[in-house]
Amino acid sequence: MNKIFILCTVIVVAAYAAPDSTSDLTDSVTTTAEAATTTSAPLNPTSTEKPALNTSDQDTVEDRTRLAANLFKDYDKNINPDGVKLQFGVVLVDFHVLEEKDAIESRVWLRYIWKDSRLQWNAEEYGGASVLRMDSDMIWKPDITLYNSLDSNMMVCWHSNVLIFPSGEVLWVPPCKLISCCHLTLKKHPYGEQVCRLKFGSWTFDGNVLDLDFYKGKKTMDLSDLSNTSGFEILSNKAEKTDKFYPCCKDPYPDLTFNLTIKRLPGEELFEKL
């Protein structure tokens, strides 16, 4: 009888203890899942009214085909939208100082977010479609270029898709190679501090038609994906917006200039000579 009583007691205790251990496991999984969804990535729109990249959408290829057909039926990519406010950012992936050219060569991801009201849709009418991935050549895009480029092509970028959302918001993140004039100071060569700039702006649109602002308001380059093999360390990373007026025109032309202050790591110049 005592053995039966003890056995029943153990079973009851285990039954009450189990929910706590299960709860701890669930909390752990939930915390891990939440952390995974907040991990930064090149494709990261700012709007809070939609998921960033939901791969479990209920829409089908038929829904997306019908959506694309309706969106682009009367769409003219040669005509710019009204009052574009572009968020622009630079993710620095790698850079090298070209001392013989007085320049800096950098690999970057450029982040563009803007809104085109002609590309809006009601997701419920298209199977819940919350994002449409399209060839970037199919839509109007801001003609942003690197003003202080040393390359005749200005910016060399890999051809990439754009992501379009029901609100008409467009996200474009092309990876690019840039070569920009640096104006190296050689007074304390090779260890003097150098300030290298990347100056971006529209080539044809004034600020009343295409205004510029920083991606997520961050007045710096994003260095979170930097793999620096240049032999230089980054001392300062700042950016500023300027509205410039030219003699030809009464309207301002905004530009965003990203400034990097760099300094050679001691001993690196010896390895370059070997």
C-alpha cells in the first residue's frame, strides 16, 4: 500500500512539474525566433505596415501574374512619380586605397527606398500578395550617381530586382563598385589621416521633384558587413546633406556626402612592397 501511495505521489509531482519545463522550452524557442526576425539584412524596408520579406505569402503565381499585368498595363517608367522623397544609404562591404590614383575603391550595397503611387494595390484582391519582386528595368528609378567618381561609368552596379509593396513603396539594394577621388594628404605619409568622401545626388532632378534623406535617418555608412582588407583603419564615419544651388537653376539640388577618416595600420606598407 505504501509503495502504491509513493508511486502516485511521484506521478502527481511530475504532472505539475512538466508544464514548467515545457514553458521554459517554448519561451526559449520563441525568444530565438524573435531574435532571428530582427537580424539586419541588406533588404530591410522601413515601413511598419507590412512584413519585410514574408516567404510564406498565400498568393500564387497566378495572383502575381495578374497583379503585374494590372500594375504595368498603363505604367510608363520614363515618367517620374510626383514629389519623390528618397531614403538613401550606403553599406560599406570593403575598400582599398589607390594611392597612385589618389582615390578609394569601395564595394558597397546602395539602399534606396521611395514611393511610387502608381504601384499601389489591395493585397486582398491578389491572394494576399504582400510583395512583388520585379526586374529593376521595369520601373522608374532615381538617377542617383556618385558625383566625385573617378570612373567614366560613374557607378558600376550589378543588375538586381526591386521589391514593391502594396503601399507603392519600392526597395532597391544594388551591389556596386565605386572609385571616388580622395585627395590624399601626404604630409605625414604613410601614416597621416586621410579623409575620403562619397558624394551622391540626382543627376537631373532638383530637390522639389526628388528630395534626398538618409536611410532610416542614419548619417553614417553602415559598417556592419565590412570586411576590411585595405590595411587602413576607419577613425571616423560621418555623413551630411547639402542643398546646392547652381547658376543654371533656381531650385536646390540636394546631395548626401559620406565622409570616412582613415589611417594606415603600422607595418602594412612593408607587406605591400614584398
